[in-house]
Amino acid sequence: MSDQTTVAGTQVSGEVVTPPPAEAAEESRPNLKRKDNRAWLLVLPVVVSVAFTAVIPLMTVVNYSVQDVFSPTERVFVGLEWFRSISRDPEVRAALVRTLLFSAQVLLLEIPLGVLLAVSMPRRGVWVSVSLVLVALPLLIPWNVVGTIWQIFARGDIGLGGWTINNVLGINFNYTLDSTDAWITVLVMDVWHWTPLVALLAYAGLRSIPEPYFQAAQIDGASAWATFRHIQLPRLRGVLTIAILLRFMDSFMIFTEPFVVTGGGPGNATSFLSILLSKIAVGQFDLGPAGAFSLLYFLIVQILCYVFFTVLTRSGR
């Protein structure tokens, strides 16, 4: 009897199995499945919306930035002339310095205050809901309403805040005439409005810390500062990175609140990049310089946010 047998078309010789050529080719062929791309139909409305609300206006701004527009039918191609003009404008450079200084002050004030407020909030009980509602109230007020509130509140004749500073503290305060008073008013207004956002983000990060960490620190006799430094602060790194990026972008692009309160004045004391851009685009109706200004403004925001994100993420490693 031969030691070779045939099983289902496959030659078996001892322990060696040799598949037929057809089956071997079929096994070596990759298992390709037909992909179902119908899920992209759910994203299509978002793509169309972004195209109309972001891409098309951006391309329009790019078109204006390389032309000198005299009328809807008369325009001249000028290339990069408006970009050179805007980058060399001393008024634009001064507004950039003011905006950077304002953003730096906002971060130095709002981040520590937001973390301090989050640490002070209760972690359990009925007061948790009460404190969250009270902290979130400034965030529910529209930006133009915030500007109107502080425009009246800081006035020395009819505003409670301005009257208290002038008559109770004995300080001559007038944000409509003094540039320092105007700057302080806008800064305090922004701190009041947006510190709750930092506090809520930090509070969410604190609530995500497991309770055994605090129990172990209590057993070891760690102080409140030691607990915050070695347990709470390291685990807040992620949410604080988000808070810093959000607050930087918002403060660097601030427009409505200072425009309502001071209009960029007195003089140019609170004329940030956004306010100067609106004066060029709307007040003077210079579409070419305004388009170039917008693109440079957008580029500065993107670069600074990338630098912030890179530094913050690398420092956490």
C-alpha cells in the first residue's frame, strides 16, 4: 500500500501537505472587503457648511488682499503691496504690542484665579450645584451686554463701581479720559467675564481625581499646599493647557467688550488689533489693506497658538 494519499485534491505525503496551485493562489490573495462609504454622507452637511462659512469667505479675503479695490467693477492687482504696508505700519505694530500685553496680563490673572476658585468650591453636597450656577452666571451674558454693563458700572457719575472708587476710596477714576483707567477697566471686565471658564475647567479636572489619592495624602499628614502641589496640580495639566489656549485666543481676538466700553480710546490706549482692523475695514472701507491685515492677524494667531501648545505639551512630559 502506497504511503501517499489524496485528500480533497491535496496530496499528503507523510506529514507534508501541498495545496493545489489554485488553492495556494487563493490563500495568498489579500482579504479585500468592500468598504461602506455611506457614513460620509453624514459629514457632507458639515463639509458644505464649512465651505460656505469659512473657505469661501477666506478665499474672498485673499482675493481682496492682493488688489486695490476702487469700486465693484474697478480694481487693480497690487500683489503683496498691502502686506508690506501693513507689516511696516507703526500703528499696527503698536496695536500688536498692546494686544500681546493684554493677553499676557489676562493669562497671569485668570489662570491662578480660576484654579483658586475651583479648589475653593465644594466637592459634594447641595452647595455644589449652587456654586456651579453662581460661577457660570457671567458666562451666560452676551459679550455686548457685558460691555454695556461695565460701561455704566465704571462711570464715576452714575456707575456704582466708579462712584465707589471716586467718593469712597478717594481715587480720581475716569476711564473715558485716562488711558490707565481705561486699560484697567477693560482688564478687570475680561477677568470678571472669563475667569469662571477657567474655574469650571479646573473644577472638572479636580473632580476626575480619584478619592483614594486624597485619603492617602490625609493619612500621610500632607498639608493643603502639599496636596495641591503633588496631587491636584499635576493632574490639572491637561485642562489647564486647554484653558490657556482658549483664553489666549479669546483675549488676543477680543473686540466687542472694549469696543463697547471705550471704543479703543481714550486715544489708542485700548485699540487692539481687532479694533484697528474694524476701523480699516468698516470705518475707512479699505478692503485691500483690511484683507491683508486679516490674513496677517490669522497667521499670528495660528503661530502663537502652535507655540503655546508645543511648549505646554512638551513641558508636561
